[in-house]
Amino acid sequence: MGRRQRWIALLGLSVLLVLVAGVAAPCWGQSILEAYRPYLELHERTAPVDEGAPAPTAEPKIFGLTSDEEWAELIDETWGPGSEDFLDFFDQLWTVIDEEYGAFHNLDVDLEEIRDRYRPEIAAGVSRGRFAAILNQFSLALMDGHTFFIDRLVNWGTYPEPGIPLFAIGAWMDNSRFGAALTPLPDDTLLVYRALPDHVLGLEPGDVVLGYDGVPWKELYRRLLDAELPVHLGWVCGSTDASMEHCLLMSAGLNWHLFETIDVVKYRTGEIVHLPTSELRHQSGRIWGNEQIPVPGVPMPDFWIEDYVTWGVVEGTRIGYIYVASWSWEDEYQISRQFYDAIHALMFDHETTGLILDFRYNTGGDMREAHSGYSLLFDERIAAVSFDVRGDPDDHYDMVPHATHTARLFTIPGNPATYYDRPIAVLTGPGAVSNGDWESLRMGFHPMTRIFGKPSNGAFTLSNDGAVGSDY
């Protein structure tokens, strides 16, 4: 089979596999996954944590289509009064972003407008829930997967259930509260691509979620953004306009606690049904959101046990397939070794006609974890990446080279003796974050690579885990 024929064959399979589209930049000091581990541990709790602050209080009920004024009242009631320290805290946080934040490029944000909009309100006194919501709005305006301001009680320690005014954003990882996982379709409705057996509402793969209470979700999520509810962040949000929209759309199922009925088109009959969300209180079982579907002959990573690299040969073909769901440098995961072993096996133990690298869900980590595998795939060294930091606190766009993260550290190694000269398809999506972003980009330097799917998350930055006190 000639090179063109091999590419056509691989292209056909790649297009089929990418119908369900799935994100990560390197994070020295702490990976983005590690930064969110406290949240993941809290996420399975069914009651708020006790952080020394009053527990949220709300009468169990379904909100339905609540007005902005009603939302504001509910937010104030749920988490109680605020603190006189809020204004100083906001000023300090705003100043740090203004003087030190290094991701203003390609970002349309007016920091002065954010300060002028919220500072007088904070000075007049706001509740804890409202202050958390203001911080969340500030975060969303910065639009970076590594950057989110969190109130540990409001945003992480409160379980989103009927009676709690929390807007769930991001449906990668744990989708157990809904019992199904959704991905956006071209018309902004949501495809059920995975569902728990015996789902309490009878949801099954192929069903399509339209919205709630007769209103499309693509309209409802904008209403919730405008109402400025505190955010219950499911891992990360989007880092570009496109990935943010994807993230907000796929979050539909995890917001059932805010509405009375969910509107669904049943796959088997085409009928539109309006199902009571109250039944979802009784949903049990665990289900993961990764926007990938099983490939015959290739085991999928077991995300629940942090199994991140798997590989095989697609059944009935000679096409190798590798899932990489993390680039973590932690010894327990052995990502570098596993990735190298998978590449080596598919290059030398199997007569493959092409490779598919599936990065559609990837939690990020360290670029160097990919290098041993790249030393087999590439035939030359490629130094195309380095890192800059803010140089001038008075200029958002002034950048200088980082003192230690030089281009040399991120140079792709290559070896002409082991070069892979057959087609390579790389599957990407908004769930490839941080170094999931970077490896989606860097694999594109291979001359035999083609990229399929939606763009990655866009979080081409670093994380430094900026804890600010015990509550934030």
C-alpha cells in the first residue's frame, strides 16, 4: 500500500473515532491535576465540608426558571454574611493579576472595568456567596485553565443539590451526579455518549439532551452566567472562546439541580420527553466524562484508578492506537516509560501501517515525559518551545525568558535510525489541557502527523498553586 493509500485508510478510521471529541501545559511545582485533587476528594461528598464557617443553608427545592433578583437573594441566604476583609483581599488579588499575570496575550479582558464594576459593591458589603461569585466571574474573564479563584467552602465544599444556587461548569472527570456523560453536537444540543445501566431517567447512549423546563441549554447557560451564580468547577474550564463554549455546553447534565424537568430526545423513538429532575437524587453509580468511546482491540484507560496510558492494535486493522490521558512526572504513574513502551511495541513488535495518538482527554503534566517516545517517532531534534514570564509589572504584554525553563529543556529529541515514516493521526479536543495542549501542538511538528477533532483547551501556561490563606 502506498503512502497516499495508507493515509486515506487512517483518515477514514480517524474521522470515525473523532465523532465524539474529547486537554494540558506543563505545570512544574504542581500539576493541574494535583492542584485540583482536594476538590476531587470533596466531590464525592454529599454534604458541605466544615471549614470553620457556617454550613450552607437552603430549603430542598427545585428552582425552575428563577429571576436574577431571586438568584441573588438565594445566594446571600445560602452562605451567610461576608467579611470586612473582602475589599482588601479583592484589591490584593487584582493587583497580583495586574502586575504579575503572564497570560494576557490573545485575551480580551479589561482589568480596570472588572475593578470598577465590582469594587464599589464589595465596599458596600456583600455576602460570602456573592463574594465567591465575584471571584469566579473574575476567573472566567481571565479564561485560563490554570487560573481560578476558589472559596473552599462555597465552590469546593458545597454539594450542588436542589436548594443550592451553584452553577456547575466543566463535565470532564466525575459525572456520577447525573449518571450520564454529554458532549456537544453541532447544533449545541448534547449527545449522551455514555450512561450508567438502569439510569433512573432511562437515559442511554444516543439520547440527546435539549435543555430544561422547555428552554434550550445553550440559552439557559447564558442566563446562569448573567445571573453570576457561584461556580462549582468540574476540574477546569475552557481557555479559549471555543473551548469555553464547549465546556459550558457539556455541563448541562450536572446542572439538573437548578430545574424541574429535563428535555430529552429519545434515540430509539425520536420522541421528546420531559423528565422530572427530582428522580436524579436517587441516581447511584460512577461514570467518567472523557469524551472518548471504546475502540475495538484497544483497552481504554481506567481513569478511576489513575491508569493513564493504554495501547493496542485496532481490531481488524494494522493501525496502532495509544491513549495518553496524563503527562504526569510522578513516579507512581511511569508515564514516560509507558509511552515509550507503547511506541516501541507498535513500531517494532507489530507491523503497523499507521498510528493514532488519542489526547482528547489529558490532564497535563511535564513535556519531558513525552521525550523518550518522541526519540523513536522523530528523526530530528526540534527546538520550537520555550517559556517567558512577565517582565514589566506596568505592561501586561512585556515578557522575558524564564530563568530556568529554557528551550533546551523542551527540545524534541529525534533519531534517524528509528523514525516512524507512516501516517500518524493525533486526536485532540477541549479536554486536552495544559501539557495535553502542548503535546497536541508538538506532535504536529512530525511531518507524518495530521490533527483531527476540535482544538485542545488552550491552557498554554504554567501553574504555581497560589494558595491565599486557609479559605481561598
